[in-house]
Amino acid sequence: MDIYSFLERYNNTEYGLDYKLFINYNESDFTQDLDKAIFNLLTKISEIGFRFNEGKIIYNPLFLYEDGSRSFHIDDLNDEDFNLLKEINYDQLSNNVKAFIADLIWTQKKDYDYSNVAINAYYELFKVLKNNIDSKFDIEIIRRALFIAVQIKNDDFSKSCCDLIYSFIISDALPRRDSFKRLYFIDILIQYDRDRLLDLIVILDKEIGLSKDNLYRAEHAYKSKLKCLKELKQPENIKLTNIALANFFVNYADCLTKSSLDDILIAKKCYIDAIELYRNNGKTEDVNFIREKVEQIEPLVVEQLQPIKVELNVTSIIEEIKNDIKDLSLEECIIYFLKVVDFPRKDSLRQRIKDEFKISPFASMIPVSIVNKTGRVLCLLDPINSVDLNADSFELDRHLAHKLLIETQIYSLGIEYLINHIKQKFNINPESLDFLVQDNLIVPENRRSIFRYAIYLFFNDRRYEALHILAPQMENLFRELAKNCGGLITTIDKNGIGQVKLLKSIFETTELIECYNSDILFLFRALLIENTCGNIRNDIAHGLLDEDDIKRSEYSYFFGALIKLILYTSKKAFSIINDSDKLKYILIGKK
């Protein structure tokens, strides 16, 4: 067998290389030495994961192991490997394999010839995939092709792609019921075909008219229209469209029955988004009216949370927060994170697991599968009845981390309430957050500006960007803590080369454990690197975090927890507390 007949098995629409197929073969199945070498290399490459992001391709190891090691990664490829990939006859490859390998060479080596191989393979693959209404992969590959074409200034190819996309979105091949896919293609044209912006606005107005009963589709259409208007530099139309979007939010919220918690929370978010749009576009007279609607809907949230009240008393928590923060300044509201964010102790989590074990002994006999959003099992927790709950162990820590993950769903309710109050009441800019980071004993001096900016982003609903900054900054914060406690944050290998310790090892540094609160170390370790809990640092470091993921409770709680952590060592925050009788009463019960 030769390498091309083997790869012919990929002659389908699946992009990339499936590592499972390589498991069933080895180099002895091939007769030529070159084919054997290519097979061995592609076997390694099949363990490289990837995802597309706004036209870029991001590579990551397909597997991350419990001991901190990983599978083969793109950084492991050397010059000899790339030279071997160039020995392949690309005319004999199917377009899905051809695009994957050629793009890898282009991305890493910037070889112009392979950029053209990649974009043409993507183009041909798109023509096959575009009629699959239920798939979004065609959108990603044509966006990737255009991204490369702009890099290499291949204008003729870009025009051909845009012509094909435009003819597709105005054709009957894309049903009106699937407006989302049409909107995704329109977004690509806004970026790459600005000569058609006026035509796209006409199409988007139709989409808005057809999407009045679909909040997310209509919002997407409005925002795509705003992109067009910004490119055309039409400020008056931008203002009118923003007001129209605000009106849509209000009308949509008014029409909801508000009989379920989902409806109530959607309506509340619509009103809050409308307030911001009215405020920013000169309709301040409508702000107070809509704010009253938010106040009216708040009791409905409390009412829907009533079933939880028996165990967790969420209703009283929200009411207490509401009363506490009513007249606080921006700085005081942020300092209030000290009260609203709970740092659960390991012993408390352990006791709650014990209590659950007594109540539901049968459930405690069942192992727990931790799966990612694609359904792949990340790890399996042993049944709790097989774990000694009185002795510290690796397995117990995993159960405690998972318990923390579950409880963030409750902790985050108060945090989100506080964040929404701050967003509604105050105009936040980076400078207004100076008091958090300046003169702060725990925030490294050369990282204070980036911390401040990331916190500003989070408060302004740019959470995806914020988390990509905050996760590595928190990792660095704990590295600096370990270093300041006298711990080593690097190791020397047998060749005398210094290697930075994994974050897992940092949290296990003896000096850090001796000098710092063990419950706080456990909490941030669980949030950052435990796959039974948040695993936030690893998901971000390996490009696995999508924008939809940040709506989950562990990300709200992570933000609240890091605010509380840096408040502990903020000199200015403690000065504000000392000068505020109300804060002193709220936080410590005395004036």
C-alpha cells in the first residue's frame, strides 16, 4: 500500500486527520521508505487539535493528560518534518487533507506556494459543504481561505470567494428559515467585500423584519447592520439603528409571558441592554422608564428562585445585596465583593459531601463522568463511597473541586446581581479602577495596568477578552507569590536548561503552602487547572474557550473571586472602608 491510497480513506468532508485511523496501521503496511516516513509523521500530526477563530487557525494538543503532559503539538514539528511534508504529492490528496497539511506549512513556515494550495483546497471543499444547512464548518473554511488570501494579497481569489458567497446568500439554496447561516455569510462579506455594503444592508433589513420572534437572530442582524454603517461612516444612521435595536429589546421583553425563570432573565437582560443603548444614543428620557421595568421584574426573579430558598436561601441573599448596595459609590460597590463572594473552605466542602452521602447513599455509589462540551469524557470520578472523606488525597481533592463547580451556580447569582447593578448605575473606565491595583501588595507592579484593563473589560461585557487576560495574569500572580515566599518557580533539566514549572507544581510549592492560605490556594487551583472544576487556565491556554462558554457560572465566580483576592491587599480599598461608616457596618457589623 502507498501513502496516497491510505489517505484516500479521508476522501470525505471531514477536515484534518483522524488519529483513530492511524491506530489501526503501522509503517510495515507500506512498501516505500518515503511512504513509511510520511505515515509516521502524519501519525504524530493527527494528534494536533485545531479550531478556527475569525479566520485564524489555532492549534492545540488533542490530549491533555492528568500529569500535566500532552500529546503531540505543532511546536514539536522541526525543519526536517516540514521538508518531509513538502515531499507529498498534493495533487493526489483529497481537498480536506490537502487543505489541512498545506495550511499547516503556510501557518508555520509562511511558504507562499502552500498558501495557494491551501486556499484553493478550502474553496473546493466549501463548494461541496455549503449546501449542508445544518453545518457551520463551511463558514469557517471559507473565512479561513479569505483570511489567507488577504495575507498573500490574492485579490482575484478573494473576489471569486465573495462572489460565490453573495450568490449563495441571495439564492433559494439557503432557506429563509435558516437566517443564522445567512447572517454568518453576511458578516464575512462585511469584512472582505465592502463594495456590497449597501446591498447587504437591504438584505439585513429583510432579516430583521423576518426575525421579530427570534431575539438572537434579530440582535445579530441589527449588529451586522451597524457594522455596515460604521464602515460607510454614517453616524446618524448608526444612532437610529441603535435606538431601533433598543426599541426591539423593549418590545421583545414586554411580550414575554414571564412565567418561567428563563423568560424573566431574558426580559431583564433585554431591558438592561436597551438602557445602555438609549443612554449612549441620546435617549436619556427613556432610561428611567426602562429602569423602572427592571425594578418591577426583580421580584419575579426572587419569586422564581423560591424553590431554592429552602436549602440555600437565595431569595434573602439577593434582597440583602439589593438593600446593602442601594446608596453605595462605585468604589464601595466593588469593595462589596468582599461580602458577596464566598471563599468556601475545603473542610466545609468536605462536610457538605458527607451530608449528601448520608442523605443519598445510593447516589454516592455511582461514579461521575466529567465531560467537555463536545461530550468527550475528560475524567471519571470514583464513587464517593470509595473515597476516605477524612483523609486528604488526590481523589478527594477532585471531588471537592467538583463540588465547588456545582456550588458556583449559586455563588454566581449574587455576583451577577452585583455586576449588573454596577453596570447600570455607573460609567466605568479603567481609571476608576485604579484603587484596586495601585499600592496592592499582591498584584505585581508591572502587571497593574493589564489587571485594571481586564477588569474594566469584564464590567463592560467584554468578558471573552477579559478572561484571556485575567487567566494568565492570575497564573503569574501565583508564580510571583511562590517566588516571594522563597519557592523555586523554575527547574533545571539534565542538560542544564531552565524550564518554567507547570502551574500545578507552583500550587504544590512547599514554601507557598506554608506561607499562604491553603483554602484560597485550593480554590484558585480548582478554578484554573482542575478538569473536575473550572480548568479555566488550561481551556484558555489551549484555545478551547468559546465565547458562549463564558456565560457559565464558574467564569462569573472566578471574576468575583479574583476581585475579592486583590481587595484583600488593596491599601486604597481599606482606606475607603475606614472612611465609610456604611461599608464598615455592612462588612464587619459596626460603625
